[in-house]
Amino acid sequence: MTRKLAKFGIGAMLSTLIVASAADAESQWFQQARNVERTGQWQLVVELNTKAIAAGDGAPAYNNRSNAYGELKQFQQAIEDANEAIRLDPKYAMAYANRGQAYTGLGQNFKALDDLNKAIELDPNLFHGYVIRGLCYNSMRQLTSALDDFKKAVELDPNSAVALSDRGLAYGQLKQLPLAIKDFDRAIALAPTYAAAYGNRGAAYNDMKEFEHALDSLNKAIELDPTFTTAHNNRGIAYKGLKQFPRAVQDFDRCISMEPGNPLTYLNRGNCYAAMKDYQRAVADYSKAIALDPKFIAAYGSRAYSLTCLKQYVAAVDDANKAIEANPNSYEVFCTKGWALLMSGRVDEALGVFNAALERGAKGCWWFTGLGTAYDIKGNAELANKNYRTAEACPEYQIEKQREDEWKHIALANAGKQTPGFTGPSSAVAVLPRSVGGDKTLTLPPVPSPDSVGGPIRDKWALVIGISHFQHPEYDLPNAAKDAKDFYNYLVSDAHFSPDHIRMLIDKDATSTNIRTSFGDDWLPKLAEPGDLVVVYISTHGTPAAKDRGGKNYIVAYDTNRDHLYATGVPMDELSDRIKNAVKSDRVLIVMDTCYSGGAAANARGGETPDTFDANKLVQDMGNGRLIISSCSPQQRAWESKNYQNGVFTRFFLNALKQSHGNVDVRKAFDSIKEPVAWEVKRDWDAEQVPQIAGDWQGSELNIAAKATKPRPMGPNYASTK
């Protein structure tokens, strides 16, 4: 029996689930339920499908009731009905897709992916399967995979406004904004009343700073759907970009009336009030945002600025310290703190703050004017004039001059000095610093940690890499990607890692460029600080030094060509150098389930000349405070299990880490698995595999499940879609 999919309605939410065709069931209740679905009365749809099930309509009725439960956000019931549909028809692709969407609603993305992969395996042309899997990948920040699925959905149905809009979102998140606009234009041409497409196009124009175009799209989105909260928020951002602050405030007011618990809206409205010099209201909004989310670092930084304008310098410094502790590269907050100290008479402290920011690469007239003022107060005319001249040469000086003159006057007056040519405070609109979310960051050299290696863990970061499917299929590994997903699940579920503190690169997302970037300026060196714990897990092939003319070991990325390792591989010594010189944490655990890939047997991560990384040598290259665990010793392969879908080493290691409710020293966990791993490989494969560990680790036990004592939030998700 052929099952057909009902297309999304033009006004449907992107999360709409899949329903069965009326051709698959015959009762009047089923037919009525299908008609009622178009009205969105989902509780009535549940009741009618319940009667259809009693009438014997079977799997289609269970599937459609699952859909209705999903629309009601009753995801567990949706899963139970999908389970029954699958029990009745094990090849029911739509039911797998429905269940996958419900798992996505519960945040269980890996279970969702398993179901969505199964749905697409059963029906490779399952349009909605690709759409939903793309949304699932998107929620996991696997943007390249999400884009690929949306491209496939558009290929299957070029006239689907939903698929085009989704693909536009993916392009936008990948900063391919012209392509995003093109897709939104096509979606709108196909569906002129599709509010979400207008809203998404408006958000893309905001990102391009084309605020007039953004307003055109967002006005239309709100006309079509006055309750479109995100469109109101984005229109407020557009008005703010055009300096039409009162109109922006009106939109943020509307957002707050519809979603009073969203801290981001209070931050946006507070920024508008600050731009209007209504600092009391700005502080009230920032305080509300912090009350809703005590870890909302952007709100602390913005409140510090407004408190400084209100001359509440002690409170401003306190807020700035909280923001800087969470984001030491927030140079605008550094500057706010420096000015608050300067205007309160703490000149030497201010000078230290300004210089610290400049040493870290901060630029701009705000910093140089602050430095010049500090040196002016201290009587060093030469350095004062040098910094004043540098400030005046900055492109933004004329825009920010009014604020800087006022603050300079206050600081000099408090120190008993005059400000030549100052005519008094301006009533002009205030100039705000760049937002905390847009800070410039750079890699700093390692600095001494206030905590010993055995001290408390301040925060926790992880990079998880797993590749089963390569650009060259002959390299494929059965379970490497699943090993990485299982390790990710352990970190989140058992080891108290925040999901937004983990970057996971699976299959096509684990390119050579993405891996290098994660070890470069974009992830670990950017975020990890002294006292933090960094965990790196890598499950893929490695290459022996003998295969490279330069004598280097390489990690095999998704797009590596073993005949061109220098150009396409990831050199292990390069990663060692980055970990040693750029990652500021003094606690790094590296777990490697890798070995030589050339001519690998189907169940081994090794080849005719097995060779792997030498943990002892690598740890010498990386320095103190690094612990490296390798799945096998040099000259050995790492093997897949015959009994379960994992590599033998990873399965045993994860089970050991989960013992005693996770309160396990990594080294003791390792000691407990060496013999079992070696025995299973010998028994099942008649081969040798002995895991190894190396590292100069000082201090107490390393328990990676220990909770972070000073976790730093990544900030809210600046959503641009409904």
C-alpha cells in the first residue's frame, strides 16, 4: 500500500509533524480527523483518531494521533502512538519520521536522528523526513548537514515554500546572506501569505545592516501574523539600527506583553533606553533581564555602562567584573570598567585596566581617550597627548566625541583639573559601545592559573570528533561516529557538561578546516581559561609517520585524501602545539580512539602497517597538565566490537567512567579497562590491543564528572525565526 504525505499548509509552523493519507484508512472518524486537522483543533483530532483506532484503522490512525499529540507538545504520547504504528507496520516511514520529530521536541536529538535516518532509508524520497532531519541537525548546530538536507528537500519539491525558507535559514546561519535572501524571495513568491518567510527575510536583512529592507519584510510578517513575537523583536532591532528608538521601544513592549519571560527582549529595550539617555529605565530593564536569567552576561555588561552614566561607579565596576569573569575578552566591558574607575578617582586601577585591554588587542578611541585622561591626571603630558592624538585619528572619533568629552571632563574635574574648551554636558543621543555579543576576540598565550591542577574545576569545555562516513568511502568506519555521539551523551547526561560548552563534529562536519578551526581561534583557545577542564575526544583514522615524507602523524578528517596528507590531513604536531601554546587551561584530557587507516580491515581502525600515535611522545610535546589516553599502543590497531555497535575501547571506557555515579578518577577508570579490552580483542579478533595512558599530571584525582564551580554561560540564543 502506498502512503502519501500531506504537504505543510502555507501558514503551518515549521515543526508540523507528518500525517497519513486518507487513502490508508476508511472509517468516517479517520476522514473527519483529516478534515479537522486543517483547522488546527488538535485536541479534537486526538479524539477522532481515538475513535478511528477503535474502528480498526490501525497504523495510519495511530500515526495521525501521534501527529496531533506532537502539535499539542505532548511528545511522550506522540512517541507511544508512533511506537504502536511502527509495531503494526515496521516499514512505516512516516511513523519513524513522526517519532523522530517528537524526540526532537524532547531535545533527544540522537534518538531523533536514528529515527529520521531510518525513515529516509525506508523512503529515500521522503520530503518531510529531510525537512525534519534538517531541523534536527540545525538544533545540534551541525549546519552543513542541515543545509544538505534542506537542499535535498528543495530538490524533491522545488515549489515548497517551507523547504525554501528552511534552506534560507541555513544559508543565513552560515553567513551566506545573499543566498538566504534569494530563497526567502522564492518562498514568498510561492506563498505570498507565508508570514515566517517574510520574518526570516527581515532578520537576514538586519544581519546585512539593510534596515529599511528589513522593515519592509517585517511589517508584512506582522501584518500577516500580529502575534509573530520574533518579527516584532526583529523589527525593534531594525528601528534601533535606524536610530528610531521610540518606535523600537514600542515593538519591544509588544514582545514583552506576549512573552514576559524572555530576558533578551528586556536587554534590547534597555539598550534603546540607554541610547535615549534614559539610564534609569535602562538599568531597570537590565535588572529584569538578570532576574530572569542570573547568568545573562550581556545584561551585566550593558548595566555596567548605564550605571557608569548614572555615576554609580561602585555598582558599575561590580557588574563589569561579573561580565569580564565570564568573558575575559569583552573589551568594551573592560573599557566601561576603566572609565568607572577613572571617574571615581581610582586612576592607577583604571590605567591598569586600559593597558590590559590594549595589550589584548583592543582598539578604538574610547580606550585611547581613557588612557590619555589617566595620564593627564597623573601629570604625564607626553603620554596624555600621544593617546589623545591616537584617539582623534580613529574613524569613530567624531561619532563618539560628545560622550568622551563629557566623561573626560568628569574625570579631570574630580581630580581638580580643567577641561579646555568643554561647554557642558550634551543633550544629544548617547553613543553606546558595541554590544557584548559582538566582541573582538583573539588568542592569548597561556597565563599562570590561580588554581593548581588539583584545585576546583572552574568551567568545562569539550571537543568531540567522530567520523564513520568519509568523502572517500573506502575509509569508512562502522562505529566511529556512534562512539563520538555516545561520548557526547555521557558528557551531557553523566558528567555535567553544558551542551553549549561542547562542540561536536560528526562525519561531513568534521572537515580538516573545521577541526583546525576548533583547535585554533574559534573554540578551545577562545573560550577555555586557567582553572577550566578541557576534554577532547577523537574517533577516526590516524596515519603513521612512515606514510608521510615529512615524518608526521595525521588525523584523518572527513575530506582527507591519504595520497595528499600534507594538504588534506590534520597534523598531530600542529594540534599539540595549539594545545600547549594557545589553550589556556592547565587541565586537558585527550582521548583518542584512532590508528592508521591505510588499507584498513572492515572492523579495525588500522591497516597492513598498523601504527598509531605515541601518547608518551605527544604529552611531551604538549607540556604539563595534559593527560592523553589512546585506545591502543603503537604498532597496534583499534578494533570494533563483534557484540555491540561501538569500538571495544570506547565502550569499556565509558562504562568505567559511569561507575559509582560518575565519581571516578579517569586514571583508575583507565586501569580497570586495560585487561578487559585486551582480552575481548584477543578472544574475538585474535589480535593485540592494549590501551595506553601518558601525562605529567599533578594534584588530586581527575574526575571529569565533577561539577564546574564557576560556569560561564554562552549567552542566549539570538533567535531570528518564529
